[in-house]
Amino acid sequence: DLFLPSVQELLFMLGRERFEKLAEQASAEDPMQAVTVEEIISLAREALSMGTKVVMLKLGTRGAYLRTGASLSGLGRGAP
């Protein structure tokens, strides 16, 4: 399975408290810019632990973060 949420969507689902804190501090800039690299990595790991094989977090102007699980064998013909 491929899972491609934005960091904002995944943070809303898995880290609601942090999401709300960032939303409260929102200024003219995108509040998601304050999400740290460590938080991005942690969110991707948590999504992988739920069973998806590939996670790509969309980070807006920061690009994207792609992380794969340990085994991609279940991807069939879509495997790299």
C-alpha cells in the first residue's frame, strides 16, 4: 500500500495536540513550517507501523519525505 498524506493531514490524525498548538500559533506563514524533521520522521514511522509499505509526506514548499517499510515484497508488480 502507498500512503501519501500531507504532513498537516497526518499530524491532524496522529498528533492532534501538536497540530492544534501549531494552528493556534498560525501567522501569515504556514504553521506547518514549524514541524521539525524529527517529527516528520516519527509521523512516517508511525504510519508504516500501521501496515502501509510506502509513506510519502507532502511538505508544501519544503518538498516531500519518502519512507519505505523494511519489506516491499507485498507490492507485487509495483515494487521497485
